[in-house]
Amino acid sequence: MEDIEGPYRLSIKRGELHRMKIRVTGFPGITNKEEIKRIFSEKGTVSNVEKEYGKNTAYVSMPYDYQGLKAIHSLDGTRILGRIIKVEEST
């Protein structure tokens, strides 16, 4: 089991697959998919990144929701390339 502290708390057995799609806003439009994947890969496995060039919104898919929650908790409100990003679960 892995516990995640903060506003999100989750305990699940490792290996269970519960996908999570994360919405990220505030990136500079020049940020590319590879850079976003690199940032989120530091928090867990990234299965897909969707982003159109010139747009400041991206969607990151992670195959394990506990990793997604970890990414949300640790990256929301951080500064990337001089801009503060908002990271939240996509609905």
C-alpha cells in the first residue's frame, strides 16, 4: 500500500490499474509534449500527453491513479518556464 498525504489521500495495492487523466493549464504555449512528459514522469508512469502547439492546456494520462494524485499534489501551483501551472484531475 502507498499512502499519499495532503488534500488527496489514497491507499491502494500496488499493481492495481486505475487510470487517471490530468488537466494541466498555464503552460507557455511553446512547451512541447516531450517536456510535459518529462516533468510528469518524475512522479510516475505517463501513458499519453495531449497538447496542441500554441495552447496552454495539456492532458496527461497516467495508468495508476495513485501516481496521478501524487503528480497533482506535488505539481499544482509550481512554476514551470516562468509560469505557475494548475494541475487537476480531468472530468
